[in-house]
Amino acid sequence: MTTSFGTTTINIAAVDDPNPNSKLQIQRFNGLKSTSNLLLLSRRLNVNRSLSPSNPSSIVRAVATPAKPAAVEPKRSKVEIFKEQSNFIRYPLNEEILNDAPNINEAATQLIKFHGSYMQYNRDERGSRSYSFMLRTKNPGGEVPNRLYLVMDDLADQFGIGTLRLTTRQTFQLHGVVKADLKTVMSTIINNMGSTLGACGDLNRNVLAPAAPFAKKDYVFAKQTADNIAALLTPQSGFYYDVWVEGEKFMTAEPPEVVKARNDNSHGTNFPDSPEPIYGTQFLPRKFKIAVTVPTDNSVDLLTNDIGVVVVSDADGEPQGFNIYVGGGMGRTHRMETTFPRLAEPLGYVPKEDILYAVKAIVVTQRENGRRDDRRYSRLKYLLSSWGIEKFRSVTEQYYGKKFEPCHELHEWEFKSYLGWHEQVSLWKEFITCASLTISSGDGHLFCGLHVDNGRVKGIMKKTLREVIEKYNLNVRLTPNQNIILCNIRQAWKRPITTVLAQGGLLQPRFVDPLNLTAMACPAFPLCPLAITEAERGIPDILKRVRAIFEKVGLKYNESVVIRVTGCPNGCARPYMAELGLVGDGPNSYQIWLGGTPNQTSLARTFKDKVKVQDLEKVLDPLFFHWKRRRQSRESFGDFTNRMGFEKLGELVEKWEGIPESSSCYNLKLFADKGTYEAVDALAKIQHKNAHQLAIEIVRNYVASQQNGKSMD
């Protein structure tokens, strides 16, 4: 096989392009490219026949979306040019972080994302900007070793704003790091079993997997697969280590199947002899998200990812292969109907030994065909929407080298939070249970899932978590719902750990308002530059107001809806899957989305625009009132809104004149003296309730216990 040095120009004709005048981005790649691969690409994509492998001065360019042959070079976004000129994501970041300025220039601002960081400034301040940096770790499946957790906890106090944030992609975010401390913080993370490489930027982000540390075969296999996919798609050129630790690589040994899959170029997926065999110099058109899970477990919001991977096992529980889903994504832009959230759809089934090759083929299909001229349309979901699943499958199969089998039938999905205490279950114990034997076995270890409001670990909660994790030498896992799981807990530790956690405000789920258990919000103000209105700082009050509406219309305390709030339409807290999504669309204003379902399998739709935060009750009062009175047996709020239809719901809101007097629920005076009220109110605040809510709950529980006691006599 001969190899041509230099570059070659490839012009791609659009296939079934509805816009004959559209001009889409052509990427540029440097380095070596095998002649055989260029010719293969030429045959597949109907390239310009002027391609000449013998021309050493020509330019090799990989293609984004198909474009009509043009006399001038098609437009490319500015970020594509920054990537091309960066020497594999090094320059000018490597120089910018060394100067005395508190910020970095535009090109470095884009490049530092690949290193796992965003530059931010405090939007609450007026006048000059106070720049700082947010760092995001990369933790496949949310796994965090004990040592790394303690280091992140220390860094938050020493170099951040004193808090850690658990993200919706099972990672940490560390806010408030100034530029002068960046190298110290980055090198500390790297030297303590951590990484931020690829946590942001135009490449594969953190790979999700169920956070529950079950020892069941399918859960273990899902976590292993997530680790392998993360390793497969990790950048290889060393730019991260060159910038932060002077080129010293801290990379663990990779499984041989990962190395083999990455290096395989039998179907023209790679850039031969390139430092980045999969990514090239341009990497991907935009961020790329992958989740792995097991049947029924939708703790990962599977259908919101570019690729969703589901373990398929045989009747004995032995993993055999994977269903693959493609094309999910949340981001959109207000008042641009051409941008939209989208659910992933079935691509096909592959045997377990082929999963890395199949994932790589999908990534390469997006790399070669995703748009690079306009970043608003660069995600895989737009390629799927434009091509359709059949064409996408056909092109991907060329890079995969095989046909995808039809997806296997699966049971219905469930959202699983894994809060509270659970047995981790050993493989031997699982076998015994399946065999219906009574032999006592299992390793006896437990895990404890803890709810963290909006993922913000701070104050006494942060101190308490540190105390428990350090004292008992616990590893942890972060969940896609911004919560934390303490792993490998001995039975004897359960009681003392429960006591200490409760004293720190980390309560068992039965003591947390059900609305809070499933709610999520993005950070938004004050640090996110894209925020239009409040999210994390605004959601506590919103949830209290929703709880008050529930009480007002007669909904029980244990009833709930999935509420998610974001400060802009980018959808970082996945509001478009919520039963009630609030998406910032102006100062103190939200767009209201309805129709998601508790198991996260239905896409919500826009119900109202520009609802001021102070006017939420005008919309939510009638919605929850009519849900209470018109719902079918066990019908969720999301299913109710879909069944009723938005036109009918709109009429109910427009004609709303308040709750009928006859429908008012009892509101008896509970407190005879101020001291009792203040004591109950203090306890209620720990549980994010008001005094009346907690008192009602205590009375109900007491009455129920007395009734149960009498019925047993």
C-alpha cells in the first residue's frame, strides 16, 4: 500500500439535498493519509474524480455534510479553523495560560474545552469582569475512587468557591479556579487518579452507565463496556499532558480489545500515522454523548444521547450483545424551529465482541458527515433528521463492515434513582437467588444513594460527606440525576453512617420531598455565560410553590412530577424529557414544556412561552387541579397532559378562575404556640419543607401507625 504525503482536495456532491444552494463545511486534516483510504472514500462518497494521489502538494480534507461542488471553499465555522491551526489542541492555549492576564484569548477559550474547562465570569458583578475557570472531570459510569474524591474536596476549598457540583453526566464540576492556579489544579487531579481530558469540547464526552455498583453480570458488563468505549474514544496525541504536566502521560494500561479496535483500519475509519487516528486534526463537528445501560434501567436518560447502548443477555443472564440507538440530543435555540430536541432511535443489534467497532463506525460517520459550517446544526441528531435512519444505517455499515441485525425486544423502561440503602449483591448470591436455594451467601456489602439538591455539595453536607468517605475509606459513584452513591459499605457501618449523614442534612429518601427527588437544574447564573434566567438558584422556591399548589388542589404529599429547570435552551438538565420543564426564555421568564414521562421515554413539547416566574401559579394551578380530578387510574402528570392535548389544556388555563370553594382541602391550625412552630420549622428546613408540611406528615404517619396497630390486635 502506498502512502501520499501532503494534502488532497475532496469535493463532495450533496445526496438528496433539499437545498441546492446549501454550502456545507469541508474539514481540513494534516498528516499522512493512505492512498487506498482516499480512493475508498472517493468511491463511497462520489467525490470529484480529479482526486490525484500522486500530487504531493494537494490538500487532504475530510467532509462534514455533503455539499454541492463549489468554485470557492465552503464556509467553515471559526472553531474549525482554531482546531486546524492548534497543533492538536495545544496552540495558543499553551502560551495563553502562562501570561499574566486573568483571561485567555478567543482561540484558547475554545481549545481549553477539550482539556475539560470553560472560562467564566461572575455575571452578578457590575463593571470589570472577574474571570475564573470551571473544571469538569471525566468519570466513566460516575466512578470516583476514594483518593480522587478527597482531592476534589480539598481543591474546592483551596482553589474553588468551596463547593463541588455533581453533574447530569456523572462528573464533578469545580468552579472558581483562577488562571494562575489552573496548572496546579489540573496536575493535582491528574496525579491523583483523575482526568478532565475530553470532559468538554468537540469529542466524546463522559460515557454514562448505571451508577448502582451491583455485582450482577449485566451491570458489571455495562460498566466495563462504558470504560472501554471511553478509552477507545480518548484523544491519543498527548496534548492534554503536554499542556498540564509537561508531557508526562498518566495513562493506565488499556485492554487489548480497545487497542485493537482503535488501530483497526480495515474499513477506512482511521487517519494512518496520525497522532489522532480517529479524530484527526479537526476532531468531531460538535460534542458527542454516549450512554450504556441494561434493560429496564433508564437511570441514564438513554434516548437523549448520540449513542445509546443496551446490554442484551440470554435466559441465563449471560451478556450476548447490544441494542444500539442513535441520534438523541437536547440542545436547541429559541425562536429557531430548525433546532430541536430529539430522541434516539433504534439502529440495530451487534454481538458483544463487535461493540467497539460499531461505536467507532457511528462516530466516524458523524465525523465525516456532520456539519462544520454552522455549529447550531453540528450534532448527530441533525444528520439523522436530514438523512433518515435507513441512509444513516447504510453509511455506518460501510465503516462497520457488517450489517446491523434488528434490535432485540426489551421490557419497558423505568427510571431508577438508587437512593437509600441497597445490597450490592455478589455474583454467587445472584446465582443462588436464581436457583431458589436458601444458602446464605453474598459479600454482605451495601451501597447508599444520597439525594443532593441540584448536585451542589456545600456547607455541612460537604463536611459530612468528607468525614464519612474518609473515615470508612469509601469509593463513590455519581449519578446522572446529580446524586451520589457511597459504595462497599459493611453491614456493621450502616447505623453509624446513617446517623452522621442525617446530622449533615443527607437524609434517607423517605424524608425528602418527592418533588425534590427527581428535580434537576443547571447552574445558570451567576457563572454560566449562556444563562438567560435563574435555574439552580431559582428551583428551590419553584419546588416549594409547586408543593403548595399540590396541597391547595388536594394532591397527596407522596405524589410527584418530574420537574427540570434550565436557564437557557441548551438543555443541560434535560428539561425536554421532564413532565414539567421550565426553560429560560427571558429575564425571570420561562418557556413551559409538558409531556415527558416518569420513565424518560417521551419528548416534551412547548406549552407556553414567556411565563414570568411570578406568574407560574396562573398556569400550574389549573393544570394540577384538573390532573387531580380528571386523571385515570395511576396516570402520571406527563401522560395526563399528552392524553388531554395541549389545545384543551390551553383552554383550561385561559378559563381558570381559581379553585372552586367546594374543592378546598382542610387547612386546620396546627400550632398553638410560637415556640412549637419555630422548633418544627427548623426541622422542616433541613428537609426542604415548611412547618405545615412537616407537621401534616407527622400527624398522618402517627394516625396511620395507630390504625395499623389496632388492626393487628
